[in-house]
Amino acid sequence: RCEHIMALHFDPRGDYEEGIARCVVSRTGDVEEPGFIDRSRIHAVDVRSPYDVELGPELDIAGSQAVVEDLAESDRCNFLGFEDPNLWCDRESGVLHFYCTVPFLDRNAGEISVYLGHAEGPGLDSLRMTAPVLEPEPDVHQGAKEVAIAPPSSEGGRYNLVESNDVVDDTWYSVLRTAVAPDLTGPWEYGEVALHPRDHSYDWFAGHASPGPLLPPEFVDVGESRRVGLLNGREAERREGGAPTFGSFTVGLSVYDFERGTVEWVSPEPVIEDPAAETITFASAYRLLGPETGLIYAHVDDSFVRAYRVDTAALESYLP
């Protein structure tokens, strides 16, 4: 049974006929307050049209149990299930790469550690899990999740973007960190922080920042070595009745220099805030429909996924 649906992503090969999504099978706590715990599975989806997607069976990834059990945290932590799926195709080899969050909850301390997991294969029905591409760095950050794959730099590798965390003056932030990737299979290494909420004065991502997909230059072109990226941002935590409460998640824009691994610009305001959302509008996928038209997919309050039609000229009006 799936209580919540989120993080829709598509197989980029062919006509986007297949995809995957995260299914939350149980939730403990309130999603609007720190400390809630989700247990998740990744499911295949049947893409009937750009606006109609049906949830299918749980994705079967060969070797996944053995990889999870081999990680250091498995002895003292509870594995919460795979989250935040992402698909990428190596055009030269035709290999399909699958990335996901691999979260562990410490049974005693209650702390979360996350790996960025990886599997690969010729298709969704024949994936085999490898070792994670990124792991936690104790006393530095909890790990990495929600990857955005960048184009190769002139050096041949990639400065991919991941969500990580940083604590400054006892305040916990989600930040965008680069992941230096010599190839798509891993292992990767952590690079510098590419975007930190405390370095900006924008309320809409004052507490948390997470990378969405980088948009193709066929849709919007901002020059050599740069891509427009979707950015998921959350307001700073606030207190209501003495208890900490999350702010709202919305979707904004960024300009990313994939040659240097730096975010050069962020929109002062979000560009998508779903009218039905109470707290969460979170973008996970983009699909090009034509030369100047595309769809952005975002989940709303973890309840459903909506497609937003966007035109090149309209999006360009937000850019510097």
C-alpha cells in the first residue's frame, strides 16, 4: 500500500514510456515538523501520456539487499528503504544508470545517515546495484541525496550536484554540494558547497536547498558551460506554540556553471508554488515536448504529482 507518492522520474531513452516514483509505505510523525520518519519503496510507473502516469509494481534491483547489508550502518541502524530515484542514460554505451537515497536511522541516537546509491543495466527490468557512489562523512555531514547529473566538463569528469547538509551556529541547513564524478558508476568524491542558504537573503530557501533537474539547452540556452536548473527551496524553520515547524517548499530557478561547479545565480522568488499545496511543492523531473515547450513535474504535499507546462519565453523572463 502506498500512502504517499513523490519523486517521479522518467527513463530518458525513447519516448519516455517508462519511469519510476517513490512510494511511502508508512510515516511516523508529522511531515510539517522535524523528526518524522518515512519508510519507502521505489515503484515502476507506466507513462500513458505526458499528463497521465500510473503506478506499477515495486522495482526489482538485483543485488540490492546484499549491498545494503554490506554497509557499515546496517548493524546498528534501520534501513528505511530507497528514496529519491533518478535515471540517467549514458548515450555512448546505452547503459541506464539509477541513483537513489539510501537512508539509515540509528536505533539508539535517532540520527539519519544517507548514501547515494547506484545501479545500472540495459533497462529498468534488469538493473543491478553497485556500491554507493557517495557515503556519509562523519562529523562533517550526513551524506548526499537527490542528485542532478551535470554535463561533462572540459576535463572529462562531471561536477554533479547533490543535496547535503551543514550546521552553522547550531542551525541545520540543506545545501547544494558538488560531487566530483570521473564517471557515472562511481565512486565519486565530495567537492565544494555550490549553494548555501545563509549566503543569500531570499526567504523562500532560507533553510533548505535541494537540486532539481538541469534543463536542456534545446529548451533554454544561457551560454557555454551553463545550465538553468530547477531549485527546490524551503523557508527557515519557525516555532508555533513552542515547537519547531517546517516552512514551505517551493520551486525556483538557478544558473549553474558545470565547468567550475558553481551556482552563479538564484531567482529572488520561487516560480512554482502549487495552489493546492499546504507546505510542499517539490520538482523532480522535466520533459521536453517541443523546441519551446516543456513540462515540469512536481509532487504536492507528497500526495500527487502535477505536470506544469512551461514555455521558453516565459521561463526566460525570470532569468537575469
